[in-house]
Amino acid sequence: MKEHQITQAYALAKERYAALGIDTDKAIETLERTPISLHCWQTDDVMGFESNAGLSGGIQTTGNYPGRARTLDEVRQDLAFVVSQLAGTQRVNLHEIYGDFGGRKVDRDQVEVAHFQSWMEWAKSMGLCLDFNSTSFGHPKSGDLTLANPDPAIRAFWIEHTKRCRRIADAMGRAQGDPCMMNIWVHDGLKDLTVERRRYRELLAESLDEILAEELPGMKSCVEAKLFGIGLESYTVGSHDFYAGYCATRKVIYTLDTGHYEPTENVADMVSSLLLYVPELMLHVSRPARWDSDHVTLMNDQTLDLFKEIVRAEALHRAHIGLDYFDASINRIGAYLIGTRATQKCLLQALLEPLHTLRKYEAGGQGFERLALMEEMKALPFGAVYDYFNWKNGVPVGEEFISAVQEYEKNVTSKRE
Ligand code: RNT
Ligand code: ZN
């Protein structure tokens, strides 16, 4: 796009929004400084560098588009390219299985800060902060139950793993001078009926209490609820109710993954309820297609509503935004850019909402006026604001990123294998 097209369109959009009392420059500023954490696992279909055990735990990638990252260097190279194409602030979200194990077998109960030293150095050189995840899946001891396993030896193994991960996250947070968000998602559940629902949940709560007991000021712990996993359809230990209660009573951060609820459930509606009782939210912005399929995030009604609710709840400072999807059927680098840009577009539209006027209408019982303004906002030129945000930050504007990804594919990812 030509410079004058971008700047002229922005000038007009700015005036249009200003007429509604909205400051587009301010919205851009907020968008620029709100971090979006990029999940490293879209680079390589959640394989990691620990073993060839493959995915388990009820999550799945489908597709075999060429160019998957095969080494740590390739993961970093891909993430660096993605970041170079994006305006605003990004973080990088690692799973434990992406440690720098130097080709050695390091079991999950042996992992140490040293295995993430090179990641910390890389992140520092890139000016990025890291987030972290313990990894319960893809291991001989994963089975159906980890932190909720009635076998004390297996449970102890995963408790040790998760404790170690918290210390790694703490080291990352201290190194970067900004808390590392560590997410705990365990796949624990059962394929078929159980008469021990209560028992596993008691065990999970006990394990988590033990894990979270250690004070680690460099990191923040988050726990992720889920509806079900593939092969674990009948029962999920860490359900929404379990974690809503857990987080409310323990004052722990709740991870809201948009793929983890009944398909007709309104995830956006959960934001204000949860935030009354839990300290903060971690978001895994995803796109479920019929199930928790982890399709690439899009600017759809679900994502838009989620960000509008966060802004309406004045909770942007209490919501940590992260992406979580893994599509192996299309260009993986392109998948990052589509999903991050979609998330930015949703946040931007939420920031451009004429909340003051809408609230005034609502208070005055003016239902027609509220609905009419909400509807009209959909046709306002937010795209011109988004283009300007990208142009101002020297990254591709509009569809320009398609050719940037094609170029990277030609020079880098197509040469793999
Ligand atoms: C699984 C959870 C979890 C994972 C990652 C890989 O359903 O969403 O967050 O996607 O930990
Ligand atoms: Zn998730």
C-alpha cells in the first residue's frame, strides 16, 4: 500500500472516531504496549525436543504442510521472523519440552534452569520476555492421570516436574525483570465412566497446593480448565468448575482457553464473573471448530466479544493475552501472523468502542440507541487505524504479509526436510 493511502485513510478515520469521542492515537498506543504471547508450539506441531513419543493428552495436530521447525535454532529463527513482521509487543511462550537439552535425555523430573539458559539469552537479545508451561503430555508417565494420579509415585513425579518448572519460570522472570506467566495445564481425565470423580479432584487440588506453596516472586502461576480431550471424553479432572473454585479460593490466575467450553457457551461472558473472584486471567486465544480443534485464531465474533468484554470490564491490565493453536495443514509462519493480527484487530476494535456513550444510553434506558450505535460501529473504518498502526511500526500493511511469508517459505522453510 502507498504511504499517502495509509496516512490519508487514517486521517479520515481519526476524524470519524473523534466525532464519537474516541481517540484513535490513544487506542494505537494501548495496542502497541499490550503484549501478546506467541506460543512456540505452532512452529513444530507441539513436538518439542525431548523425545519422539509424539503428542498425547487429548490434543492433536492435523496436517503435514512442509517446513516444520526441526531444531531449536529453527524454532527461534521462525519466531524471530514472525516477530519481525508484527507491530506492537510480543512475548514468547515456551513449553518445558522445548528446553535446550543438548541431545541428552533429561527426564521431566530432572529439568533445570540451565536447560533454558540459551532461551533466556536469545530472548534478551531479541528484547522479548518469556512465558512458560509445564508439560504433562507426550511422556511414558503421562497416561490418563498425572497430578491427579492415585499412584503416589506417579503423582510425585509430576509434582516434582511442575515445581521445577515454576523455578525455571521464576528464573526467567527475574532475568527479564517482568513476571514470567507459567501455565499449568494437565490433561488428566478418563475416556469412560468413573465412580471416582471426587477422588481425582481432591488429588489434583492437593497436588496443586503442594506445587504452589513455594513463594517465587519472579513468576505468576496460572491453571487452565478444559472441557474434554480426545480419548478422554467422559471426565476431565480440571474442569471449569474445579478451577473456578480453586482459583477463587487460592487466589490463583485462571487460564481461559477459548476452545475449552461447550460450543454454544459464551466465553466472553466469563471474564467479568471470573475477575470478581480470581486475581487475573491468562487468555489462550484459539478457534475451536466443533471441538477444541486449535484452528488459527480469527477476527470472529467470539474473539471480538472476548476483547470487548475485557475492555468493558476495565480489565486489560488484569488479562494476559496468549495464543494457543496448532495447525499443521497450512504455512505455520503464516498461521502465527494471521492469528496475532486477528487478535490485534479484535483488541483494537474493543479499544475503539464509544463506551462512554453506550453506557450513557444504557443508564438512560435507551435500548434502541445503544443497539443502533453498536451496530453502526461495525462499519467504522477500524481497518484504516490498523493499517496505520502497522505502517507506523514499519511492518507489512494489509495483505502485504502474504508475500513476506511466501518469501520466507521460499528461502527458509521450503528447504527443510
Ligand atoms: C490443551 C491446552 C493447552 C495446550 C498447550 C500445548 O487443550 O489448551 O494449553 O494447548 O499447553
Ligand atoms: Zn490452552
